[in-house]
Amino acid sequence: MTDDKTCPRCGGQAFDMPDTAREWDEVTCIDCGEFIDTRLGLAERQAEHLTPLTEACLKTRAMARDMGMRA
């Protein structure tokens, strides 16, 4: 699956997304394998344009969930 975003590591625009519809599935760059976001995070950003602070908060929340913390 592709998106209009670019990979911060290599500049690629092709993203690999699993076929499952779980919100925590990782979205990665096809070219270099860099983690881009989760499906939920990507969907939230596509729904509306978020400020950098809001994006940082969403990423922090997702990371805390992955580490087993309550966010």
C-alpha cells in the first residue's frame, strides 16, 4: 500500500501494511524497513491534518501501550 507521506530514513513512498485490520499493526517502509507508524496512527493522521505536537502525543501514547504502560 502506498501513501503520500515519505519515509524519514530513505525518502521512499511505498509502505508495507499487513492485510489484517488491527490498529496496532506496524506500517513500514518497503525500501528500507523503517517503522513509519501503526495503522491507527496513520488512519488518525489521514482523517485530519495534525500539528507536530499532536502527532508526537499520538506516537508517545502508542509507544507507551507497546511497552505495557497505561497512556
